[in-house]
Amino acid sequence: MTSNVSNNAVTGTDRVKRGMADMLKGGVIMDVVNAEQAKIAEDAGAIAVMALERVPADIRAEGGVSRMSDPDMIQGIIDAVSIPVMAKARIGHFVEAQVIQSLGVDYIDESEVLTPADYTHHIDKWAFTVPFVCGATNLGEALRRINEGAAMIRSKGEAGTGDVSNAVMHMRTIRAEINRLSSMAEDELYVAAKEIQAPYDLVVEVARNGKLPVVLFTAGGIATPADAAMMMQMGADGVFVGSGIFKSGNPAQRANAIVQATMHYEDADVIANVSRGLGEAMVGINVADIPVPHRLAERGW
Amino acid sequence: MSKTPTIGVLAIQGDVREHIRALSDSGVNAVAVKTAKSFENIDGLVVPGGESTTMSILAIKNDLFKPLRAMQQQGMPMYGSCAGLIMLSNTVTDGRADQETIGGLDIIAQRNAFGRQVDSFEIDLDIPAIGDVPFHALFIRAPLVASIGPDVEVLASIPAAATNDETDRIVAVRQGNVMATSFHPEITDDLRIHQLFIDIVRAS
């Protein structure tokens, strides 16, 4: 039985939303499409699972409109594991987000992997008790999402490819832009905010603190233990792995290896050991071979 | 202890950085530790917030429970917040069947006792051990202490009046050199809980 807290206690605050993301740091969040995969992820030491109907590699292969998962499927995963469960809503689809919140999901990913529902606006995330994570390719995009209420940011990378190059580019871009703001004079920040199309107050906060006001994970194309460890060394707070695990030859072993490599991201001996005999990685697609209009990272505004 | 103590923060996963900042701001040396070797030069250990089942799985895989329990038996002060409270409890309910803990607190910790993330909350708590000013506490998918043994001191409870429950809910405890809170002082700017733990480390 759970305790119901009321009276002078407050739920859904900025601090408990951002704090939840703090607790996920150093961990691996894995895409799963059914309860069996969710159990494999949990047993491997995943910090959370992302419930979705098709992993990005299949969304890419099958095409069509991609939407929120069936509530039965999300509920099945919530019932199967005791770690936090996340689920994806389409960009701008606030009713999908309301439905996911009502299911008791712990975090919503307003995700470019699904087909956008609104090509102008993202969801007003302040209107929810459940926290949101959003993708970003650069600092301006990250701060626009935070301004809309996102409590966690992840690099977009290029989902469903197994090609880590875009995740690298997005992490490097965000970090470089943070460093640039930190080196600026106070009176230069007005124009900087205009240039990156981000709210001035958030630009000032980033310039002062030298980091985002929320946790920054990496996502999009991470397929191997070395990929995960590289992103951690580049300053990611944690790792999302989408298609990389359950599209590989031996998901349980690869899931375990990526978790260990993320924990010991500075220890090449450990990364080497867990990388041995993992079998086939997901086949993958070079991002350069995907026409720009078909790149998921281009979604978001 | 006359020299400045060095306190390790167990860095399997979780909000390690926030504890290191809180400890450093409180005037001690703070380091992230995640191997048996790195445990050697510390005077106290903080087990951070995070996901207790993940910490348990990874502590088993990395053979960390044996050295951690040995350190505790030798009297090393330990403090755990949230998932750390679970890691320092002798018994856990609503966790994994194979979940292990370091132990040290003769309590039953009930995992996710307040519900899922949408039920996470903030509240002002009276904690006499750190003074008269209430502590603003953040509970995130938090555990509570469902029962305590005879040697466990209760440091704080959520009064029944603040909940729909019939009894107070224990959320901070101490037994000898081991203390734990259901909530997360490390993600606030109030250092009094960390200072209380540092006093235990200095006295040991």
C-alpha cells in the first residue's frame, strides 16, 4: 500500500521533475517493445525502460505514421518491471501526453522518433505533473525545450541507425555553445540569446553556471559499449539505447555490456572485457546515406 | 579525527555529483568511489540517490558488497539518501526478489512507498537533530521506513496530519554510525543533513 501525501506537500514541482532525472544519472535507458524485453533490460541493470511499439530501426524500415503506443502495451511493461518506465508522445501531441500521464508513466519523451503532430509548437510541458525529456541538436533547441518545461534533455543523434556520429556532433555542439556563452561578457548575452533563439534568462543561467539547468543524456545511434563510454567521456550524464540492444545478436549480453561500460566509462580494461564476444551489433545505416528529409533529428523547432 | 576527513560517494549510478558538491561545500574532501581499491582511503561513505535495484545488480556484478560490508563492520560511518536508505537497510520490501543491500540499519525499507513519479513531492519536515528550522525535503519515488528495530533512532517523520495515513511515516533514521533519509538533501542548498553526517565521521 502506498501513502497518500496531501496538505502541505506539493507534487509535480520543477524540483521533483528535474530531481527525478538526477537520479537516473550514470545509467542506461533502454527501448523495449514488450514485457519480456523490459525484464531483460531490468535484469541487465537498466536504470529505466522506454516503452514503445516499434524501435526506431523498425520505424525507419516500415515507414508510415508512428504514434504513441497502445496503453495495454505500456501498462504491461509498467506491470512487468519495478524500475521507472518512460513512454513516447509525438511532438506537440498533448493529448497523447495526457493519456501517458494517466497510465502512471514516470517520464514522457516528446520524441522526434514518432511522427510530429504539430510542425510549429511543442507540448506545453508545464501543464503536466509527470516530467518530460526532449531531444536537442544544439543549445538553442535545448533551452527552448527547457523553457517549455522539459526537465531533462537528450542529444537527438540519428535514431535507428547504429551510427553514433550525430550523437557525437550534437553533444559537441551543445558543449561548445555552453563554453562560448560562459566566455562572453554580460552585455553580449542579449545578442547571443537572439542568435541561438533561446530565452535570455536561460542564456544568462547557462553562461553563469557553465552547464544546462537540467540533466543532459545522449541518444541516437549508440550501439556498442564503446559508443556509450565515449558519450559519457564527452560529458553525457547517461545514455539512451534504442534499437542497439534488441536489434543485435545477443540482447541480454549486449545490454549488460553497455550498462557496465557506462558505469566504468573511464576504464578501458573494463570496456574491453565487456566488449568481448558480444556477437553481431545491429547492422546499421550510415547517416550520410539517409536523405536529409528522412532524418529524424531534423524534426523539432 | 583532526585532519580534514575524506568522504567517498558510491558512484555506481545516481546523483553522485550533487553529494560531492554538498560535502565539498560543507568543508570536507569528497571523492567518487566505485572500486574496492578506491574505498581504501576514505573515512566515510555516502550512498547517493538513484535506482536501488540497479545499484544492487551492479554492486553484485562488480563484487562490491563484500568490501562495503567489511568496511561497515569495521565501523565506517555511512549515510544513504533515498536509494541509499534502501542500500543501508537490513530488509527491503517491494524491491527485486534477488535484491541485496549493504545493510547496517535494523529497519524494513519499503521501496517506492509513496507511488510513482507523479506522486513525488516536496514538504517541510521538522528534524530536531539539526535544529528548529524545518528542512525542505524532496521525495522522489521515495522509500519509507516501514518498521525499526530497538537500536534505531528516528530522526524525522512525516506527521500523520500531513498525509491520509493513520500513523506518522518514518523518513530519517540513525543507528550508530549509519544514517539514512528517504529524501534528497543533496539536491537542495541546505547542508544541515550532510553536516550531521560529517559530525559522525569526525567523531568516529
